[in-house]
Amino acid sequence: MPHPCSPPVPTTGAWAEPDPAVRLARVREWTVLPDHASVNWHEPAAEEPAARLMALGVGAEAGIWSGTDGRRGSPFRRSGRRRWGCSRR
């Protein structure tokens, strides 16, 4: 259970918008940026919103379902950053 004072975390999940192009367009429309947002890594075209979030300085929380391939092409790996911190406390 999140802390009651924690701000809500926006999602880029297919359950909120099934069309990957529309999901990415919605992320591009954000005018108030969160500290981080959830990206369901097992969903098609997850790389685009994750890369967009990182370009904006927004942390991407990777959601990976059990039994799916979380190792596929990653903008985290391509970014050149060697170290990623965990924002969970």
C-alpha cells in the first residue's frame, strides 16, 4: 500500500489506452510532469513512452509480468547510463 501522502503515479499502460500511438501522444501532451510514471514493459511499444519519459527527466517504473521477456530492447540499456537508482523507500 502506498503512503497516503504519496502523489499518484500516472500510467502508460494498455489498460488505460490500448493504442500504442495514442498512449505515446498522451505522454507528449503532459504539461505537468510527475517524478516517475509506470511503463508496462511486456506491452507492445513500451520502449517509446519509456524513452520519452527519460528524455523529459521523468523516472520510468518498469512493470514486468511474470513469464514475459523483460530483457528485450531497452531504452535504459541504450541510454548509456550505467547506474539507475531506485526511488522506492
